[in-house]
Amino acid sequence: MRPLLLSGHERALNQIKFNREGDLLFSCSKDQVVNVWYSHNGERLGTYEGNNGSVWSIDPDYSSSLLVTGSAANQMKLYEVSTGKCLFTWEFDTAVKCVAFSEDGTQVLAITEQRMGFRATLKVFRINRDAETWTQQSSEPIRNITFSGPKATVAAWAPADQYIITGHENGKVAAYYHDEKEPESGVDAELEENSVNAHPDAQVTDLQLSADGTYLITSSKDKTAKLIDAKSLAILKTYTTSTPLNSAAIHPTRPYVIIGGGQDAMNVTTTSARQGRFEARFWHKVFEEECSTIAQHFGPIHSIIIHPSGKCFASGGEDGYVRVNWFDQAFFTVKPYGPALDLSPEDN
């Protein structure tokens, strides 16, 4: 592997994201800084300023022209990627923990925190895609889901934006049907289409879909990651580890999933890297066996993302560094279980 070490944050990383082409890597952290990097050499391209609190979540749109951020300052901001200009700011009652663009970039979802007497919500806003009037966005959501039970912590759009899939603090994974023309608002129990108790009594910390969107992977504080069918929400595979997990991702071309986490940050100073299990761990997607580990971080891994082409992966941790690992050719040709058990390309 050819590792790159990206140093542009002074506090723990919260989330990292590749754009659709994979040439840009976005990162946000608790130090209020949002950076964008060239993924091939680790050069910092620029910084998006204006956030007054920890930036919890980021997401670039499909064309890499717009970027949305959610922060502890009770704000969601829309930026122009090429210039770093802040185009619009949405104000909320509580912190914004998760943001995500729809597949076509015309909508964005935001999950707000449950705090100070306010219930957690999932709000969907319509995005004005006209470049000449980008600063003229609607501050009113087209959909508002209020969580009467355990709050949602992460969310993702299903293919064609037909469903919104959420992960909750009690381990539940739920799907909400989303009609773009007539989106419904109300209490989650009334709008929920399907759900599964994937991680009983443990918070879902990450939720990422596969390249084709037919299944997804979740990570949780219960020390497991689970592969789940995106339509039926049936649990397909379970990957059990020895430490709490903060992130998990599915490789688009090889039969592997990459998971990461480690002992809680409050105990890091009394724990060695070996005992804390701060590695990025590779598991065989089908056989549920751990294949290898990459130990680079000096604290828990908070976010893992894989390049859209599968040529590399990036991880961000408590130590404030982003590490990008480009795979060598052997990764794509090795058959760890022999030719007889190797998956054909169409089965990946």
C-alpha cells in the first residue's frame, strides 16, 4: 500500500467523504474546520469557513458543485465547492448530526439532535439547482419526520431516492417511503414502512449503502457490524469484533468490508494502540471472517470511506489525522480462499 497522511485538523475527525469521481476527499472535525483534499497525493485544496461549532457531517452532491455541512451550531450550510463560498444557511433548534444529498442532488436531508426539550427530527429540504440563484434557497422543509421514540443518529438515501433509511440510538434500522411530489410529514411511527432491531440497545454509529444500493452495512457500539438488505431490511451477515465500532464500509469490487472503531476516546490515554484495537479491519463479506488489519491511528477510528472505484480507502480518527491507503495490485488479484471459493466479478 501507498499510505498518505493528511494533517489539517487539530481535533478529532467526525466524517470524511469522497465525491462521486473519487478525486476529491472532504473532511470535517470538532475543530470547526471543513477541508477538501486531492485524494491522489493528499494535497489540501481548500477550506470551507463559517461554521461556529463542531462539524458533525458533510456531503458533496453528485456533480461536486455543492457541499452541505451540519454542525453543533444548530446550522446546516450550503457551500459552492469550487470557490468555498457559503451560499445559504438553514437554522435549527438543536445540533445537526447528519446531512445527505439525494441521488439527483435536488434534495437534502438533515437529522437534528434531541435536546433542550426538542425532539429529534429528520427534515428534507428542496435544493435550488440554478447556479445563478444558488443563494436563494427555501428555509422551509418539504418533509418533517419527528421521532417519538429513540432518535435517529445516521441516515442515507436509498436508490432513486425512493426510501430514506435511518439508524437509531437503540439499534433500530428503519425505512421511510419518500414521495418526492407529495412527501408526508408527521410522527415516525405513522410513516415508518419497515424496521429491524439490528443492534439491540446499542447505538447505530454508521450506515453506508453498497455501490448498487441493494444492501447496506451498519456499525454499532455493540461491537458488531451487520450487512442488511436495503429493501426488506433482513440481516444478511454479522461481523463481531472485540471493541465498539464507529464506521463500516463496503468495497465496491472486492468481497470485503472494512470496519473501524476502538476503545472509547476517554480511555485512550490509558490504553496502548494494540489493546485499544484502533485498526482498520478487513472482513470477508460472505464468509464473515477477519482477513487482515491495518494499524495506523493512535486513537479510535471515527469514519471510514472507500474510493468509488475501490482503489483506495480513507480513515479519520480521534488523533485528528486522515489516512489514505492506496491498494497495490496484489489486493485485486489475490484469492485468499483459493480459486474454488473465489467470487466471480458479477457476484461481488
